[in-house]
Amino acid sequence: MDQTIAVIGTGYVGLTTGACFSSLGHTVVCVDIDPDKVASLQQGRIPIHEPGLEEIVREGMDAGRLRFTTDVGAATADAQFAYLCVPTPQGADGSADLTYLEAAAEQIAPHLPAEAVVVNKSTVPVGSTRRVEQALGRSDLYVVSNPEFLREGSAVHDFLNPDRVVIGSDDQGAAIRVASLYLGVPAPLMVTDPASAETIKYASNAFLAMKLSFVNAVAALCEALGADADDVMLGMGYDTRIGNKFLRPGPGWGGSCFEGAETVLVRRGWQTSLITFEQLACEVESRGIAGVEVLAWNPGDPAPEFFPVAQLTVRDYDGVVVDIVTKMGRRLTVTADHPMVVGDGVDPERTGLRLADDLTTDDWLPIAQGAPLAPDHFLIHDLTATLGHADLDPSQVICRLSAVQRQRLFEVADELPAGRRRDVLRSGTLRLDELERLGMDVDGALLGTTTNGTYVPALVPDGDELWWMLGIYAAEGHVTRDGSRRRVACSFHPHLEHDLVERVRAYWEGQGVKAEARRVSTTRQVAVSSRVLAAWFESGLGLGSTSYTKRVPDVLWGLPESRQKAFLRGLWDGDGSWSYVNGGPSVCLEYGTVSRELADGMLRLLGGLGIVARLKVGRSAKATTDAYFLTISGADQVEQALFLVPEGEAFEIRAALDRQAKRIAPTGYRRLGKGAVWARVARVESRHHVGPVYSIEVPGPHTVVATGGLVAHNCFPKDTRALRFMATEAGYDFDLLDAVLSINDAQFDRVVAKITQAAGGTVDGVRIGVWGLTFKANTDDRRDSPAVEIVRRLVAAGAEVHAHDPTVTGSLPEVPEVVVCDDVYAPCQGARVLAVLTEWDQFKWVDLDKVADAMTDRHVVDARNLLDRGALLRRGFTHQGIGR
């Protein structure tokens, strides 16, 4: 019997559901909020690679049973059924954000006719049926759960030939009506309560993951015992209690995300750095994820803290990203389906999650305030550690010794050649390599590269004055190059900044360093000519060499508050200002820079001190790059930030603030609770993005403090993690699933180890051929692909990877170093090892003689046990499978 169905959402599940129902003879209208996507579908263009889907979409449209629209009212006005197929993104712990689901229910509620059935098809946690009922707010509608069990690559077949159809409803009549939609589908029909139906979906997928991890663990045992895993699994599969499905070892199972330029504060040991997600991914590739922590905020905590990272992934993305901008100018770019922590700007306890694409100007986002406690220790900066960055080796560096060192020199000088000993004792200087050979400490020595050049201390003591001077450099400094010479210079106003000139010069002279103060063009400049000092500024501290590359030194993040204040004061003395607002008495403090990195770091430093600066990004008519302007306003905040201005000016500002009849708080943010202020969303702009995006999983808070201190939620949609989360919420310790996740993570390393062994013990500089990049055959989806993760680890180890996959052309954005080949034989050319990572059928039928002729060595690592092992061995190949 033909029924009228509205499908809300045309993603993977929604499009498949709508098309398949139309093929069963029903009239289906699919609704989506993306007009470009709807226009494409109306022309029969399918946005995903799914065998058979394009054909049944065209058949449904040609027969008039399937159409697409953005008009939710028209789609649902006559609908007897409304299927909700919208995203339900999950955090790293598996907790689901039902914002999309509830919003969809609220949208369709006014239009549905009485007695219509609303069906949850999205992957939803237990209790979602009740949440949808509340969102609908109508007692004359029924809500039923009908979970999907579609596999990518065979979704059409799975819908029309399912293992079972599960319907969850407290109303028998509504359940029977949904069951009638599946007339003609040959499958068992199961009617249960909504909670059971919702749990079946998660439990089924988690069990399959457990089965796969168990198989991979047994495969590892088989290798150790000399058994054949395929035979073992075949023998197990004949047991009807076990069955043979999913008893196949493989490389593991593999979930959106941040744009690569967004930043995060990372700590490994006691080394802290502010880096982009792209840089973090490169670091994790080369050094692993063990010990990596990121700054995160738990709503309600008094300050953000560092938490361990469980996982970091990168995947190719071709779709919508969202640029989120708050009233305070803080901005963040994430995928449209990324969950954001939101509040109402009134009650700090009323927090929730909302997808980035659903944010409105009624939403408030948290900006982290405060910082983890830093140890009150005293650093000694060793300039010898960065000599390599100046292309200097110890034999090129001259050491002028202190009086204490000279005394020590007389005790060990006999170890020097006689002729050299006389010169050293007379001059009190020697080369750095000689100092090291004599076992002498560099403490007290001055370093230079020419006899009559400038000498700088080998060890620079830490202190507020040092950090003030470094702040001045970040504002006014640069490094100049003249051949091999380097000069660290700060430029000031020729007449109005004499006090700054003298203070910088006095600092260096106090360190025994010759600092030249001179008039240059329209400025007065203080310069130190030293390759050693320039290398320390640029590479040791990472301060940058031009106004465009300036940044907050990484070492500062782990130093006490007084050092951070001194650095900020130096910045403000160099390039900051203050002014009256509309003639006074209100005052604001301002700072401008063309360095995005420096602005990001300053916002975070100020936030750590409890100060919320507004950020404005702009570009003048003749400028070629953006400028970043920080503004501190509001009487309370300005008072808190008076350490940024000289005492005389601070006195004037205090006097002006005292004249205010009423203290007006700055607009755009509110201080609610602890650990964060809440900034109102100003605008949300969508745009198309093609390239890698990055996901991070931080157990515990499930958040990360991103660019400018803006807090975002994690996003890792995994049914296994979702089931673990639901168990935790129910008070049950499901440690079996923890073991499943751990075994899967280890499987990636096992496959890489096999490839490395086949390559002769190292893949560094070795060409590796790869067949398959998608997470499974018959799909173009590479999200959470084990193949991509294995390729990433090979490239990080120095391998030259050439790969072929039927659905991948041009490049592999997740790992751009990989050479993507259009032909299946091309990756074999010159390869020492061929790795099979995805089980595409076409790989079974290749000409193995042609493969053998193309490779330099005949080694195959078959992570899918796909190829004919006997045929390979007859042609002289070595063959490593999984569990063999």
C-alpha cells in the first residue's frame, strides 16, 4: 500500500532511506536545509559513492515517487510518516548531542497532520524517543524508533534485504503502521519498546567491533604459534553459536573536526607550545601520542587544565565548514557538524551542545579564563643549545672566560697542546669545543664568532627584566641579515621613546653585551650584532624575526605570572596605547599587530590573567595582509590591566575611572561562574572547504581550548564509545569495551611493523606500494580508515608511499606526501613492498606477473588476506598476511 513519507535530512542515512522507500512504491519527499545540495539532488547528482543508490534515486524521480525540497512545511503537510535522519554527533566519551534531532522535531511539529508517525532513524541514545515527543509538543502524534543497520558500500542492499527490521514503540498500532512500510521486504520483524530498539543499534555495532578486535588478537597469537589464522577462523565459524561473519583479521576498524590552522596549547612533559592542529598532527606522527596533553576546560571548573589526549586523527573533507565569530571577535572554523559547548548567557549551569551550523546569535560560547598553576622556578637560558640554528659548530665559537673560569683553566690547561696552551692562558679565550673537551662549564663565559665582534653570555638568567625586553622585541624588534652576519635590533621613535632606548641598552650592558644605540632613517635603534643571539631569539625562543612572524615564546607558558606580565608590559610599552572613550572618563587599552600567532598568544596570556580582550581583524585599502587589534575595555578590566602602562599613566587612568558615575561593563561577554566568560555569537558563516580536517579526543572534559581561548567540544562519533558512555552513565564499568578499543589501536602498529620487517627493518627512504585507502571496499569514505592511518605512520617513518584506490584521484589530503596513482600497477613500480590495505575485489584479479616485474623486491603484506597466497609464492613473492 502506497504511503506518504517525509524524510528529514539527506545525508547518508536519509538519502538511502528515502530512495529505498520510493523503490518499495511509497511517495517520498526528502527535505534538507542546504539549497545547493537539494538543487544537485533534483538533477540526479548523488553526493556519495554508494553502489546502486544513483539508479534507484533516478528511478524514483522518473516515476514521480521521489522528490527533494527545502520547504519543510510542504514536505510534511500531508505526510503520514516523518523519518528523522539528521546528525546526532557524539563527544569523545560517546555522549550524543540531540540538538539537530530536537530542532527537526520542532520544525515539523506545526505542519504534520494528526495521527502522523514520527520515526527516529538517526543513531540515538536511549531516551531519545521521549526527547522527540517533548520537542514535538503534540499528543496527537506518535513517535517510533526504527534504527538503521546500513553498511557503507552495501547500504541499498542492506535496506532492501535486511537481517531484521527493528521497531520500538509503546503504541502497538503505530508500530504496525511502520511495519507496513516494509511489506515486500524479506526479513524478520521485531517489535519492542523504544529503549530496547535504541540499545540494539549500539550494542550490535559494539559487538561487531569486539568481534573484530578478538579476531585480530587471535591472529597475533596464531603468528606467535605458527598457526594459520584463516584456518582457525574457519574452524571457529562452523560453530553455529559463533558463526563465520566478521571472523576475518584485518588492519583494524577506524569519526568532525577543526580546520588545520586552528590552534591548541599542547604540553608534553614540561614542554608547552602553542601550535596549530596541523602541526600537532605532524608531531604526533613523528613522536606518537603518548604523553601529549592539551589545555581543556571542564564547565564549572575554576580554570582550564591540561588533560591527556587519547586520539588525534586527520581526514580528508570535502564539504561545509563554519566560521564562528563572537561579539568579542574570537573566531573558530570547524566542520558544520562539529558540536560546540553553548550557554544561554544567564545561568552558568545551563550548558549544552549545539552543532556549529545551528548556532544563532542567541547562543553564548565559553572563552577560557585563568591558567594552570606554573611552578615558581628560575630558568637559565643556554644559548649554546641553539648554535646549530646559526650554522655554527663549537669549533667556530670563541669563549671569553670569566675570572672563575680562568682559575679553573690553569688547573686543566695541561690537556691542551703546548702551543695552544700558551695562547689560551694569555688571552683567557678558547674555542667552545676545547672548553667542552676540558670538561669546563660554560657558566660565566661570553660567546662570539669573531675576535673583535660582539660577545653574549652563554647562559642568560631568567627574570622579569629579561621578559620585559623580550616583549619589547616582540613589539618593535627584528633580525637583519648581511651575509653570515645577524643583528638583533629594536626600533623606536627618534625623540619620544628615549627611555625605552636607554632601558634596552642598559639591559644588554648589564649582561656584558655591547649594544649599539644609533639613529637609523626615521627611527632610533638599539642593536646587538651576534649570530649566537639571533639564533636564540629566532629558534631557541621562537620569537620570530619579522613583524609578521612574531609569536609568544613557548617557554613562557610554563613560567610564573610575573614573567607573563613582564612580557605583556614589554609588548604594550613597545606598540600598545590607551585612550579615552568618547572623551572620557571611560578608558580602553589597545594593541595592534600583523601577526596572527602573536595576537592568538596575547589573547590567551591575557585570558590566563583573567582579562578578556576584544579582537578585531581588519585590512586597510593598501594592505596585503590582515591586522589584529586587541582592545581591553570596561573599568574593572582596565584596572586589572594597569600593569601594562607606566605608573604615571596608570595614575591618570585611575583618576579618570574614579570620575565615572557608573561602571558599565563591556558588551559582548558575561562573567558567569568560574573558569570561563561567555561571549555571544555575532555571526556564523558557511563556506565550502576541500582539504584535511582534524579531530581530537580528550577524555574527561571532552573539550579543547582552541584559538584565542574559545572552548570547543570534541567530536568522535563511535557506537562503541557511545555504548561505553551509556554504561558509565548507568553506573556500569564496561571494561570489556576498553580492551576492545585498545586492541584496535595496537593493530595499526602491528601492520606497520610487518611492512617494516618486509622492507628489511626500516622503511626510511624505501618505496612502499599500497592498494586501498578507503576504510572498506565499495565506498569513497576515508573517515577513520585504517588504511589512511597506516599510510600516515609509514610516511612519518620516512617511507615513500605510492598508492592506488578506485575512488581516490589526484591526491590524499590526509597524508599529502602520498603519491596517488590512477593505475593499479603504478604503485608497484620500483616498490620493495606492496601492502594491501582495503579489500577491493579488483585487486584479486590483477596480473601477478606484471606486479612481479614492476617491483624491485617481491614482498607483499596482505592486511586483508585478500590475495592468492599460493600464486604469489609460486612467483617468488614473500607473503605476510594477518595471523599467518
